[in-house]
Amino acid sequence: MPEGETRAARRDVNLRRLLAPRHAAFIGGREAARALRQCLAIGFKGEIWPVNPTREAMEGRPCFRSVADLPEPPDAAFIAVPGAATVEVVRQLAESGAGGAVCYAAGFAERGGAGVQLQETLAAAAGDMAVVGPNCYGLLNYLDGAALWAEGHGGRPVERGVALITQSGNIGINLTMEQRSVPIAYVVSAGNQACLGIEDYVAALLEDSRVTAIGLYIEGLTDVAAFARAAAAALEKGVPLVALKSGNSEMGARLALSHTSSLAGSEALYDALFERLGVIRVGSLSALMETLKFLALVGPLPGRRLGTLSCSGGEASLVADLAAKLGLELPDLLDRQRSELAKQLPDFVGLSNPFDYNTSVWGDRPAQERCFGVFLDGPIDIGLLVLDMPRPGIVGIEGWHDALTAFLDAREQAGISGAVIATLPESLPEAVRAEIVERGSAPLQGFEDGLGAVAAAAWYGERCAGIDRAGAARLLVSDREPGKREPRILDEPACKERLAAFGLSVPKGRVASAGEAPAAARKLGFPVVVKALATGLAHKTEAGAVALDLRSEAEVEAAVARMSSLSERFLIERMVGGAVAELIVGVRRDPQFGLALVIGSGGVLVELVADSRTLLLPCDRAALAEALDSLKAAGLLKGFRGRPQGDREAVLDAIQAIAAFAESQQERLVELDVNPLLVLPKGALAVDAMIRLEDD
């Protein structure tokens, strides 16, 4: 095994030692003492060894003078000394054979300058030891009762639950203070990630069968390819990843020449990565926690079919609206359900899904349980009870609790997944949530985040069934260092020639001088298109370098005369009419994500319309078809308002040809645009193309 792989394997073992240590050293002064108190408070059962050369004791425990004086190499250490001293302590721990350490100190790469060099020195000193940070709060393990964490936190002991990995320590603290009944098993504050990235923590946490889902707060990934491998491993183990990605900065250089580069920005690349690997992406911290809670307590769903119960038509309407927006299905009641419910309820109660059971059975728990049982015994994947509990002390609160108990009993009898959802987050008190959890259902707080969590669990269930794990983890990331070789733009005929060699259809055409252009047009046959050819002329329409639908030699002569200041060479092509739609297909090479393919509505308004999908290469025809069908422009291919249908299979052939060329040039390709790709009733034709390649 190569030394790099050996070191990585040893570090993985050491990270597992760090996450669930048998003994822990606390090195430093005031902050180390605070961390030691947190470890005692969480109920740590292992050995605790304070280290300080000037103190006799720390929190009532005798101090060791140095790392060398410790009884044995600790599984874990919390280091709270200044930056330069931190490096030396890490070196001593690594040489002793310690498992890992949390580096609490700041002043490393986050401050730039000398801090960058100091962080590099720290990483070198760590060797194969697992080091968290620097510039972080540390680690919390609520399963085994271990804290390497200097600040207050709000988690509680659990037997199984979700892990949180966050690039913001303060957000990690905030999440432990949640009041949503989320069973938190681990919290990792990643800090500067000098030695360990998010992907390392994911891989290590997957080894703990008590972890049911992993939540990620991401500001930016340092190794996208490694993250892809870890996410694929999570898919294999059936452990959902839920990510909140903040920030909107570009991960690679923004290239302004092509539409592809603006469409495939960093956020689109993250979307493509997460979609490819079945990572659930959420838009807020509350959505992150609700989704993790649902996955921890209920798990992924086999489908999108939802059945909801409420005693209010207003609540039923809100559920229906949100379900439609989120892509959840509300299947009709079966005839047998309607018949049975009609026997139980008055005529004025409508029999539908969502089901407003009205107040006809309110306060009658046996009647509610019979009613709910019939409703839940239908073609649904999960049953939801809409219920906002009154504050304690409200007269008549027993009626609300009767409804809750009836639902929980009926759900158990039906043997399906269930959740109780409140319209407002604060309307499910802690005691009620605890009862719901104890009865095997999920307490969802707030319609938007709660139903969003249900939709996310259904999406994950679908994606798990359709992803090639090994293929999804493979990204076409170039080994060449970007920016070291000057890229050049191929002229349009050269672009089309190269793409045609991979099977892309292009119009008939020829290159001519101004004097040759009229005769060249006559030989091709009118009508024709004339384009000026010049180095760096990427956007011909904006530059006035295109003349369309020319029907005589005189019109061609006039057109080339107008463009004479732009070029001495011209491309003459047959004019293609009868297009059903115009698409853009492009590829951008990103230094972290590899080759990114863009499919979207094309033409001159491509960025204004903003109808596009980004996928990471390589991908199969099924993924391309799904992306194509998701576009608004897909409606044109189906025959919009009586117009002819477009040749969908030819479009997919064209996209695959473009992708194949890109993959063949992955070490050199910078960006590629085919815009527009004309979709015809029979066939698909690339009428314009731009390619930027790095020189060998």
C-alpha cells in the first residue's frame, strides 16, 4: 500500500479514537479547564489527564507537567495554548502515538500571511494523527458521553441519532440548543480543516451504526472528489446526508466568454453535486433540523403519497397548497374508505384527502380512532395529523390530547409511518413532542419546514433507488494545474469539425474570403447565414458579426461588406428553418468539480430566461434525459399549442456527443458552448459553437 494511503488509513483509525476516546488530555490553562468541566458534565467515563507545567491541579485533578509525563498516548486531547505552542504540542502528541487532538487556538490560515505558514507547519507536525481545527470549538459525543469542547452546549445523552458537522463553531453551539426533539449524537466543529475535511468526518461517522443521518453546514468544500466518495459511501450505508450550503462565491475562476460559465456558477455546481449523490439540500437551519429529525425518527419514505387529517378546512387547504408546491401527492380515498367513513360521519363532512374530519367526532376518542384508522388504511406512504396544542392550563385541552392519542393508536394499528405536524413551530410543547417520539412518530414544527422534511425524505428514497454509487463518486477533475497554460479559442469551423467527429450534426458550410463569399453561398444554396471569423470573437450576435436568411448573392456581398472591419474570413452556411426549440449545451471545467455540463433554453436570451440544469460529468443518458425533461423548454419538444414535436432522441444524441468530446479533452478543455442547438421535428443541429482549450 502506498505511503499516502497508509497514512490516510492510520488517520482514519485515529479519528475514530478521537471521536469516542477511552482517555482524554486537556492541555493549557483557562480554556482547557473549561473544556475539562464540559467533559465531566457530559458524563465521560474514561481517564482525564490535565496538562499544565505551572498548575498543581485542574478542576480537582492533579496536572501532568508535559505530554511526555502522561501514562500512555491519549486517544484524545484538547489543546488550548497559543498558535506556535499548539504546533509543538501537536508534534509531541503525534510522536507519542496519540489518536487525535482538537486545536482550539485561532490565528492560523484564517488571518492570512504568516498564519497560512503556521497552519502548514501544524499539518506537517500532526503526521497521521487526527487533528480537528485549528480555530474551532471541537467535538461532542452524546452517545458515549465525551466532550472536547470549551463552551456551553445544549445536547442530551441519546442512544442513537444524527451527527452535525459544521464549518461554523457558533452555529454548532446554536444547533445543540434546539427545542425540536432532534436526537443529536455528535457535533463536529471543523474549523480551518488543516488536517481533516468534512469528508473525513462523514467517513468516520458512517462507521458508527448509531448514526441515523448526518447534517452538514458547509461554507465551501476543500476536496470535492473526496466528498463525493464519502457521500457515495453514505448512500451505500443508507445514511442520509442533509446539507445547508451558505455563501455564493465562485469556487473557480469565473470565465466571462461563454454563457455556460455564468450558468454553471458555484451554486449550480453544488446543486449538481448534491443531486448526483443523493445529498438533501435545504435552505435554512430550521429546515436542516426538521429534516434531520424526520429522517432520524421516521427515515426515508418509499414514495410521495401523503394522507393528512385535520379538523379545519383552512389547515387542509394550506396542506394541499404546500404539498403541490413540494411535489407531494394526495391520493384520493378508495371506495371502501368512503363507504366506511360515510357510515361513521354526518353528511356535511366532506370525504377527501386532505381530510377535514370537522368537529363531529371531536372529544370522542374511540370514534376518532375508528375514523382515523379507516383513513390511514389506504394508498399512502405516510399519515399526518395536523395539530397545534394549546398552552397548558387552557380549558378543554383534553380534546386536543384525545385527538393526538387517537391518531397515534390508529397509526400503530395501520402499520404505516406517521407524523404530527403543527402549523406553527411553537405549537408542539416539549412534553407533547416527547410523547409523539415515544410512540414512534415524528413531531414536525411548522408547515413549511415540516412538509419540506417529508418531501426531502421522499426525494431521498427515490434517489437511493436510482443512483449508481460507484459512478456517482467519479468526477472528471483534471490533474493539470489551472491557469498555467494560456487557453485559446478555436474558430467556429474548427469547433464544429471537432464536435462533428464525435457525432454532433452541424449545418453544411464553407469558409470564404469576402470576394469568394457570394459564389460560396450560391453553391451551398440559398437561404444562407454569413458569420465573420476572427480570433476572440465569441459572441457574434452582440458584435454584429452574423447575417441571417440571406437569399441572393447581392445580399451576401452587402453583408460581408458590413462585417469587413471585423474579419477577412467568413463562414457561409445553409440557413436552417423549422426549429421547434433552441437549446444551449455547454461544458465548463471547474478545478474542484471537474467537467460541468449545462443544458438549457438557448438563443440570445439564454441568461435572461435562466432555464437550465447543470450536471457533473460523466453521466448516463438517463440523467441527461431527466435534466432535459425538467426544463421549461421541454414543453416545446412535446409540441406546444399544436406545433410539431421535437426530436428528443436526437437532442440526447447531440448532448452525448458534446459530452464525449469534453471527456476526451478533460485535461485541456476550459469551456465549450453550443448555442443554439436547434431542435427539429427530425434531428438536432448545432448552428454555433465555441471551444476554449489550453495549449499542450
